[in-house]
Amino acid sequence: TTMPSSASLEESVARQKQFALNKPVNNNLLDQDMLSLAQKNNCLSCHGLKNKILGPSFNEVAAKYKSDDGASVALVIKIKEGTSGSWGNLAMPPQASVRDVDVKKLVNWILKGN
């Protein structure tokens, strides 16, 4: 077999990119991915999607920070470093072992509401 020319390879890549840009986002898959990420990092041990467990539900967090433009950055810091007093007397321990990129993804997903 012969290798395709670099021009035809570039055309194929360009077509795939265009297809990806026009393809609608499947939010159900995104939500499933984020739910899996939250489970993997034990977020759901303390936080429910719609109900408080030990800490606030993700929906309560989204509602509290709905109008806060700096919420994303603030929540990433709170998750990574831990916090207390934001939701009562129970402290949230630092989640330093969770990758920064995963914390950012989770925060953005939480803030959009479920």
C-alpha cells in the first residue's frame, strides 16, 4: 500500500475538524463523564447532585455562586486547599491529590447546575 500524500492527509484532518466543530455536543455524555470523574475522586462521598450529604449538594453550590464571576477560580482554590465555614461548621479537607485539570473540569460542571 502507498501512503497518502501530505496534502490529502491535511485535507482529511481539515474535514474531520470541520465535522467536529459542526457536531452537536452530547450533554448526556459530558454529564456522564463528569459524574464518573466526581465518583473517581470521591466527591460524591460528601456531596450529592441535588441533596446535601455532609457538604452542600452540587446544585446548592451552583445556586450560591450563580452571580459570582470569580466563583470558578475561588472554588478551585477551596477544593485544592480545603475550606471551613463556607457551609457551616464542617470543614472540607484539602483535595490536593486531584489533578488541577480535573478540579477545573468538575468546578465548571458543578457551576452549570445539574
